[in-house]
Amino acid sequence: MSKIRRAKKLLKTFIFTSNHTPKRIFNLVGVFIQHQFIKGDRVKGYPVRLVIEPTNFCNLSCPLCPAGKDNKEHERGFMKIEDFKKVIDEVGDYLYEIDLYNFGESLLNNQIYDMISYAAKKKIATNLSTNLNLGDAKKIITSGLSKLIVSADGASNETYKQYRVYGNFETVLHKVKEIVNKKNELKSKTPKIVWQFITMKHNQHEIPVIKQLCKELGIGIDIKPMRLNTAIDIEVKQDKEKIGNKWLPTLDNLKRGGYKTNKPKRVGPKSCLFLWNQAVINWNGIVTPCCAIFDYNKYNFGDVKMSGGFLEAWNSETYQKARRMVKEMNPSLHDDKKFEMCVGCIKNEFVDV
């Protein structure tokens, strides 16, 4: 994401929003000061946004995504509405936004619409990213969802299914049209619909087609460059050069220009938003420090189902050690394997491709 686009997104989420309350504003200012200037081990306040994972099950099998692999050692499940409400009741007064997705297809959880509605009633913006091979158009709109991200990397079924294994482009297109029509019928301003197109070697020629399609549908489009690792803690079990030649786009203007094969200069802790102002809650309640972590057991920073709830995890000893390590930019500060994910973070020096 470019600096300009990122700045616009931050302004829209936290400044030019109707979701302001005195509690949220006071907390936002306090967390911002701590993140930018103090960078203490403990955060005096609440996160301003969360990633909450409704499920880590997925109906597709994308080659480079760990969620799509048949990993029987990785426990799968669905978040219960009771656990979701518990988190919202605890920190919802301070949240501006929730991403209701992580590793998995969120629409597989049959309580997802209730989760969206519960957050919307508390004036928390909700974003949902989906492959949209399933879902109820009317419920997606009437639930109060703020933004719907449709992940579909192609403008034809032949191209689309090369990466979105077990998916069907015609199904996705039909559902997008259904949602657009229903949204017009109900005269609803939400959700904002964005077609997310991950650029790869086999689909780069269809970008003009997908742009025109989105224009005709009256929806937004977000064209993103491909990266080989979708989780910093999971290595793709294939030869990097081989899979790079297979998947990465060949056109220079479509490559992931901000990430280089050689290590860039460290950018410092200002780049790490998660440790000071946001967190990930996996489907089973386990808290992890960022959305690039697949193995929630290995990088367990706490559990919202425990007696202390989310806030006990938020300033746990593990969280404090991670903040101290990133603040001092010293990967060797802690020998515990739990902190490997911060050492390998793209933003803190180590990159994939």
C-alpha cells in the first residue's frame, strides 16, 4: 500500500468518521502518543482496532496459503458468538474498526452475520474479506457490514481457478452482481464493495478486463502485487526460485516494488502498529501480535477466554517483551522462540521476496 493510500485510509478510519465518541478519541490520542513517542512495555489504554478471526477453515485450496493446505496438525474451528460478544463488551467502546477475517473463509461461520450486527450496533466499522463462493447477499447488506472485500484473481474461470483452487469465477461474479443489485434495491450505502485482485504471472493480462468489469458494476478495485509467503512464520515447502517463476508477475509495474530481495535498512518501531495499538484474536480466543502469524499456538500471547479477558493478554509478559525487543531493534534481546515472528517481520528488516 502506498504512503498516500495508507494516509487516506488512516484519516478515513480514525479522523473523518462518524464513529467518534469521547472514549474513543481520548484512547486514540493516548495510544498514538505511546506508539509514536513513548513506546513503553505496557500500553495504558485499549487497542483502536482488532483482527478477529471467525474461522480458520477454508473452502478453497490456494497453493501459497497455509489455510488452504491439508495440515492435520493445525487445529481448525469456529469462533462462538458468545466469545465474540465477550471481546466486544470488554473493549468495543474503544474500537474504531474490526477486520473480521484472517486465515480462513469467514462466511463459513454461520454466526458471522450476528457478529457483524453486534459490532455495528456499537458503531464499530467492520471489514470482511471473502472469496465469495458462498454467502447470503441480503444478510451481507442488512447485517451492517461496512466494507466487503471480494478476493478474486482473474476475469475468467480458466485464469481464476489456477490459484483459487476449488473456486468458481462465475459463482463469484454472480454473487457480486446479486449483492450490488440487492444493495441498490434496499437503497443501502453499505457495504462498500471492493474487488481485490492479486497480480500473478498467469493473470496479469486480465487487469484491463477486471478494471472495466468493476467500472460497469460500480464497485471499487484494489490491485495488489503477489508475495510468496502469506504468513511470516510459515515457509512454503517449495523451492523459492521455482515458485517465484511460476507465480510472481513479470511486468515491472506489477511487482511488489516496496519489497526487495536484499535486506533494506531497518525502518524502526514506528512501522510496527500492532504491538501498541491493535491485535489479532484467533477463532479459539488465542491472541497473537499480528495478522501474518498462522501458528497461533507457537506464538500465543494470551487467551481472551481466560478470567482476565483480552486486557490481561494485552499487557502480558510476552507482549511487554515483544514491545521492548522491537523498540530497541534488538532481535537477540530475547532467546524465546516465541519472538521469532518479530525478528522475521518484513517491516523490521527481514523480507521474503
